[in-house]
Amino acid sequence: MRKFVSDKSCRKLLHRSFQNLAQQLQHHHHQHKGPLSFVSQSRFLSSSPMAPSPSSNPSAPSVTLDNINPKVLKCEYAVRGEIVTLAQRLQQELLVKPGSLPFDEILYCNIGNPQSLGQQPITFFREVLSLCDHPSILDKSETQGLFSADAIERAWQILDQIPGRATGAYSHSQGIKGLRDTIAAGIEARDGFPADPNDIFLTDGASPAVHMMMQLLIRSEKDGILCPIPQYPLYSASIDLHGGTLVPYYLNEATGWGLEVSSLKKQLEAAKSQGITVRALVVINPGNPTGQVLGEENQREIVEFCRKEGLVLLADEVYQENVYVPEKTFHSFKKVSRSMGYGEADICLVSFQSVSKGFYGECGKRGGYMEITGFSPEVREQIYKVASVNLCSNISGQILASLVMSPPKVGDESYESYCGEKEGILSSLARRAKTLEDALNNLEGVSCNKAEGAMYLFPRIELPQKAIKAAEAVNSAPDAFYCRRLLNETGIVVVPGSGFGQVPGTWHFRCTILPQEDKIPAVVSRLTDFHKRFMDEFRD
């Protein structure tokens, strides 16, 4: 019945529309003594369908790979690429036909997505989020017994900062002012140098902030961005989408993925000789996919290089909480530059932070921020304009970003449980990293640098020539060939090193340390058995 009424209404509306149009055409005919110039009355009102023009093909799609934006075709994002698509297909096959594959589950080691692999959210963070999203329960007596006192107090504080106390409302385009105040205070406590809440732009994770800066800096393919190789493919994809040129600098695998300023200078000069204007330098610390943590002296050299060359320093610092070795400490580039005596007038610096990483792993909440310093008021207005196009980032992510930078303090009811959860996650990650690192180094032809930080290992694999030729025969990169075979035989998902960039002639893969600790032995045994079979099959 509903469909009949709908169809009848549509016919009435269509009939009325044609009547109105006929009257307009008749009026035009009397006024101008002739038909409309763009189409004849008889053709427009004919009951027969319009004939296509001789040059048109009504069955041809209007959008094809030949006529979409070539920048989209050029960009790639390996961590959700071909191998992951295959893994999702195999997972579906396991659901439909259990026991049909040589493994009973897919082990996703391809992306830093902790909660998808069983990591539990931080209790304090989720309590505050819950109360902010449903403030009517704050006044209920039962709430006192279900939520910690400091979570209730923090929720009230945050709600008082949100216009209308509504987490479903838009905020200021840079983010809620009170939350930016909290984040700035957290940065100041971390670094020991002042931070201005007006320098903070809250974003849906760090990725939109990176896109925003690329959009600002890249004018044409003649603008280049210095990026580490290997790099997180967000950067290469973003540079491609915005029409710039990636200027690579190779991290030194032999020195634990060290960043050498001499390499930066060499690549900068090479780019200049090709007519490329290098606008910025990307540094990922702790490293992704390489897991190294930069030393403070090395950071000083990088700051000095950017200052002298007039480059914007884009500091990806989303893994700042993930440091696993006692001999290394995270220092923000802002702290390093300020300790060198450089201020707003000396260097343009952008720091990216995200709630997806650290020990919190709140990837799906899409929270993060960038802190921008050293930009003129006129340029900052343009950055604000770009942020305004997206209206604002999501409010849950904004709240989480403030909680990450201002967790429970000594004396708060949640302090001990918060510290216990944090320590439990980070110490487990350190153990997992060491177990996987040792296992990889025990494989024939595989070498893996120490995982100092972040969430990844990036082992190098010496592939036999027979394996390389077999990969070429199926038009595949050798490391992708290895990773595809690994997935098909074991269910383990890793990402080929070719998706991140690597020294030509070398082969790697990126493996996360995120499967739950009780799953790590299975990862090690499956990988070890597969690798032995693979090497035996293709042994030269």
C-alpha cells in the first residue's frame, strides 16, 4: 500500500511539473514568437524518449579511471592495501567455511589498531566520555557508585566548557577552547616551556592535520617535502594527493635507522638542482615503521638544519608514550628547539599528536591535535580558514585529546588504577617487541633492529634469487610476494616494505607488536615454520 501511494504521488507531481513547464513554454512562444533556443517544445514534451546525440554512448560510464583526478590514481596507502584486502577475503571464507584454510584465525599485524586486537580502553578515559555524552546521569545517586569521583568531577569541568553542554553540537573550528587550554597546559608540563592554546588545532586524529599542512605548503609539483625512507605512507599519499613531490632521505639501517643530517643536505641540494623548492622536513619520532627513538643531540642537528634552510619542521610525535628501552627518552622537537634558544621568529614547527597511539589506542575515536608555532598571523588565519571548511573535529576525540594530555594526578581516586593500566600495557608491549625481535633475528637471512619505540618492527629479509624471479613472474614485488605467501599459509598479516620505501635492492616487511601477549607464541611459531618452508622451497 505504501509503495502504491508513493507511486501515485510521484505521477501526480510529475504531471503537475509538465503542466507548469508547458504553460511556461506557451508563454515564451507568445512573447518571443518562436521556440526556446536550447530545446524545442515538441522534443521536451514528447512522450517518446530523447534520441542520444550521435557522439554520445548512453551505456558508457561517465566516470572512469581515464577521467578521474590523476593524483588519486597516483597515491597509495600500503597499510590497508592489497594484502589486507586478501586477509579480509580469507577471514570471510573462514566464517562461511570453518576449517577450509590451514589456519583458524587471521592475525592482523599490519596496522597500529590496538583495541581491534583485544587491548582494553583506559577506564578513566571511558568513564569521562560516557558521562559527557550522557550528562543527565551525573545527578543520579547510582552514578556515585558506578563512576570514580575524579571522572565525575572531570566530566562536569568539561561539560562546563562546552556550549550548551552538548557533545553533539559543533565546536569552534580549532576545537573547544577549554580543552585547548588543558592540552596547552599538558604540553607545558611535558616540555617545561610555555604553550599557547591558540596554537592548538584539534583534529580527527593526526592524519587530517597532516593533510591540512600539505594543503597549505604544496602549490605545485615543483614544491617538495623531505620525507624519511622508510616512511609512514600517509605522507607519500598526502603529498601525491596535493600534487607535490616527495624528496626522500634514507634512514641508515646499519646504525639502527639513524637520521643523518648529511643525507638531508645531499637530498636538499639534489632537489634544488632539479628545480624543486623544498618546503618542509618530516620527522617521525619514535619511528614508523622503523621503531627508532632519536637522541637529543641528533634532534638539535635537525632543528639547526631546518632553521638554516628555512624549512618547516613537521614533527610526527604520535608515539611519544611508546618508548621501550631505558637508554632512550622522548623529547619533543618544540622542547629541543626552545632549549636551543630558538623561538617563534626562528623556526616554523608543527607537532602532531594522536589518541590512536600511545598506550591508549583509541583509534576509532579519531582524536588528535597539531601545535603550530613560528607562523605569522596572516598565515595562521589561512590555516584557520582551512580548518573551518571542516567545521570542527568530533567532540569525543577532542575530549580524549585533553584527557591524554591531562590524566589523573596523585591523590585522584583513579590515579592508581590509571597508572596500573598504563604500566601494564606499556610493559607488555615492551615484552612483545623483544620476543618478536629475537624471533625474527633467529630466522635465516633475516635481521631486525631493536624496537626502541612505537609499535612496529621492520626486519630486513635476504630473499633467494629464485624467490625474486618467482615474484617477477607474477608481476609482484619480492617482499609483497613473501607477505602474500605468509598470509595464505599462516593467516599472519604484515605489510611489504615496498609500501613504505626502502633502499633499492633491499626487502623488508613491517610487523606490529600489537597481538595480545598470549597470541605472540602463535605468531612466532607460524612465522618460523613458514619461513623455513619458504627458504627451502626457493633456496638457490
